[in-house]
Amino acid sequence: MEKSLLMVKPDGVSRGLIGEIISRVEKKGFKIAAMKMTRINKELAKRHYREHNGKPFFEGLVEYITSGPVVMMVVEGRDTVRVLRSMIGTTDPKDAPLGTIRGDFGLDVGRNIVHASDSKDSAAREISLFFNHDEILDYEKADNKWVYES
């Protein structure tokens, strides 16, 4: 099964949206293989957002992501990266369709509630930044036979 990182950003945590986001992930049929609440330090934030280094918004992004607690999850299932990206909506919540996390709860690109890995490679890199191998649990969900056709 494919894994992806899903992060509830400081605005999502502060607004009390953790449960709503977890509920949507679970209702979709995904398995949460790891989860923790943490506060990202600046060094780790810069490593996480390294592809944006040098862009005008980079420092603001680092300040924002380190401004409060976040909830990190490793989400597992079939085609997880693509489906999670679809569930969260476009980066700018004003353009995100209703029914997506950002479309339902966000108004500003700088406060867009969640992050999800954009590729299998970035998922592997991001998961390794925030989780040790032994923190990612392998278990069978009871409803898999109702979520996946063999």
C-alpha cells in the first residue's frame, strides 16, 4: 500500500479542525499508520520546504509552519498521494472546490489548513523527516474488504 504524509497546519490545529480532517481521511477508507502532534522547529521546516528555498514566500512559510503545533499523519492506502491531494484541494483555498478540506475551511493561500505530499518520492522524504520507522504501524483495518475490491 502507498503512504503519504498529511499535516494539519497550525491554523487547522488552532481552529479545531483536527477531528474533522481525521474523520474525512478515515471515512474515505484510508488507514492512519502513524500520528503525532508536534511543533516543527525552523531547521526542520526549512528541510521540509527546501524546494521553495529562495522564493519570496519561503521565510513567511517557515514562520507560519513553526508558529504553533501541527498534527502529522502517515496515511496509507491505494493511490494515497493522488487521492489525498484531491481531498485537500488546490493550494489557494479560494480556488479549491467545495467538498475539499481547503475549499470548505480556507480563505487565504497563506492559511490553507493542511499539507499533503505531492508525489511518492516527496512522501517518502517527508515521512522520513517526521517519523522514525518504528513509529509507523502495520495493522489490518477491519473494513478493508468493504473499501477495496480484492
